[in-house]
Amino acid sequence: MTTPTSLVSSLRRFFTLLSLVSALVTGLALAAVVQGAVDGPRWLLMTGLPVTALALTAFGKVAEDSKSGVAVPGLRSGGPRAFAPAVVNGVKAVNKENGRPAADGQAVDSVFAFDLTVVPDDLPPYRVEVRHPLDLQGLLHKSRAVVEYDPEQPWRVVIPNNPPREWLARAHGLTPPVLAVKRRAGGPPAGFRTLVVGVAIAAVLLVLMRQVG
């Protein structure tokens, strides 16, 4: 019988393997582009260009999301997570496509944008915007909230609808931080390590091809 702990371990191994495969594909594509452009054959260039463009677009989108101040939707399946109290700086209705203010918070194309200062135990306070179509925890009329976040990727923040009572009590007694609040928690953007590994793989492959050729 599969236990929750073994399931989490299996999921973590899966995502680690997925990251390694992504790095390998990126490395092969980059090496193909460089080799095809310098020495040929041209089919390497024609094959590597679209794959490289797709990979860089994906990495860029992930990095942009992690720096924008808007929380990445959802937590990673099997990833670490923790609760934290948060200060509610404001709530507004925005268009879910472009983030512009919306006149009607009940409209189909609008969501609530919760401007929060998350105060974790193991990280400096940071400010993030979480969007959701519902007024979770009744935050339209409250100044404190409880969030759930990923300690390894703190920009992944969600607002649980029914947080534990002890965390609600902590949030109720939370004093706003007096220190400077970051717009995004520290650490490299998501996917940065995978991209670096991919570039390193491409460099190694190019050196090997030079020696063999």
C-alpha cells in the first residue's frame, strides 16, 4: 500500500527527473544550433532553432512570472508547502486577462487581486499579489490572512479557503513588518538552474564534437 510519504517522494523524484530531461533537451538543442551554424550540417541548425526558441520562451515565461509580483497559480504537486500569516494591503477587482482594474468584481472576466505581505517564519517578509475569482477568507473586509506557500519557490502562494485555526489566530495577532519588504522573495527564478545545466551540457557536447571532429 502506498503511503503519503512514499507518494511525495515519488513525485519529487519525478520532477527531478523531468528537470534533468528538460536540461538535456535544452543542451542538445543549443549544441545543435551552434554546431549547425558553424560547421553544419544545416539540418542540425534547422532542427535546433525551433526547439531552442521554444525552450527559451518557456524559461522566460517562468522567470517573468516569478519576478512580476503576481503569485504563480497553484503549488507544485508533491512539493514542500507551509502556512504563513499575511497582511492584507488591499483587495481590488481586475481583469483576469490583462490585470487592469475592473469595474465589476462579479463579472465573468474579472478576479479579485489580493495584495498581501507574507510573513513566513524562515524567510524575510515579501509582497505578492494573489488572484482568485472568490473572496477567500472574506478578505474584502479583513486586514489579515493565512496563506500557503512553497518554501523553495516562495512566489508560489495560494489562499486556502479553510486554513487551520492556529494559523488564523497567528494571523489575527500579526504585527505588520517594520523592515523593508521585498516584492519577491530571494532566490533565482524558477527554471534558472535547469537553463544553466542545459547551457553546460551544450558546452560539453560542443567540446566533444570539436575533439572528435
